[in-house]
Amino acid sequence: MPDTIPIITKLEKSALNKIEEVSNERLNLTKCEQCRSCLPCPNEVPIPEILRLRNISVGYGQLEFAKERYNLIGKAGHWWEEKNSSFCQECNKCVPKCPSKLDIPNLLKETHNLLIENPTKRLWG
Ligand code: SF4
Ligand code: SF4
């Protein structure tokens, strides 16, 4: 049986490590580790998914991709999230649950301001 596992060369591995390093520098102490300990939010804000888009836009510089995904929240049926950061009521219930000690309400607000677009656009239709 042929080996289907892609082999990563040393060069590719070092490039990936460099990308990760730059991303961590950019995010500094604000990286969401996607552990999901902050859930559930009483207002059903999908904190890890929104902060993942922040990781991608701030850390990896993928702003357009993150904007597209963020602006599809609430418009893509069951395959994507229903609520964006604007549903956060700043109750702070999530904050003590975060092992990374992130200021979640402020990061959500910052992500919303960074990614929200008007008028909204769709990938199809
Ligand atoms: S601060 Fe916002 S995100 Fe955190 S639990 Fe309260 S409503 Fe949810
Ligand atoms: S608990 Fe903190 S690090 Fe973990 S997913 Fe929630 S915001 Fe991210």
C-alpha cells in the first residue's frame, strides 16, 4: 500500500515554525488557545470561534478571509455560528474561566470592529 502521508521537508517545517513564531509575536499575550473553557456564554456568543478569527487576522494577517467568515455569522444556516460579538453583554462570566487570562469582552469588541463590514456580502447568491 502506498504511503499517503505527506512528507514535510526540513525547509517547510522551518517555514511553518517561523510563521507560528511571527503569529505568536503579533498576538503576544492575547492569543486564544481554543480550549473552550470559557463556554457556555449565557448570551450564546461563540467566543472561541470569534477569537479564532482574531488569531487568524491579527496573527497570520488573513484579514480578508476572517472578514468573510465573520460577516457570514447569522447568515449561513446551520453550518456556521448564529451570533457575533455584538451579542456580548459584557457580563464578564467568561473571564475567570479563561486559563490564558484573556480580556474576552474587550477582545470580542475589538474583533467586531476589525472584521464587521457594511453592507454585508455573501459568498454565493
Ligand atoms: S462577557 Fe460576553 S462573551 Fe463573556 S460570558 Fe458575558 S456575554 Fe458571554
Ligand atoms: S477559555 Fe480563553 S483561551 Fe480558551 S477558548 Fe476561551 S477565550 Fe480562548
